[in-house]
Amino acid sequence: RYINLMDPELRLRYESAPASLIQELKALKTSLQRKPLIIIDEIQKVPDLTDCIQLLIDDDLAKFILTGSSV
């Protein structure tokens, strides 16, 4: 799954409810037999997501690739 936080709609959704990522991935995990790989681009746009990502990693529910720019 690829999430691009340059998309204003996605960015606003995760800014207002960062925990929705946890809910989405728990639902996705139940339909898959292995951990999903989630790519989040422009992660610096929604820094509160990093806490949710850490919880998902700690609970061994997903793998992540995080990218962003410094500009």
C-alpha cells in the first residue's frame, strides 16, 4: 500500500485522526496472511503518524518504508 501525504485529502484525514492508520492496517492485516508493506511518502507532513507507525511496528502488524523531503 502506498500513501502519499502530498494528497491534501489524505493529509487532512491523517492529521485529524492519526489513529485511523492503525484501524486501517488492523483491518487489512486480517485479510492478509503476511505483514503488509506500507510506503508513506512525505511523512514529515503528518509527524503524529510516527507514533502510530511505532505502535504498528512494535505489535508486528506491518512493515514500513518512510520517505520525505527536507523542503
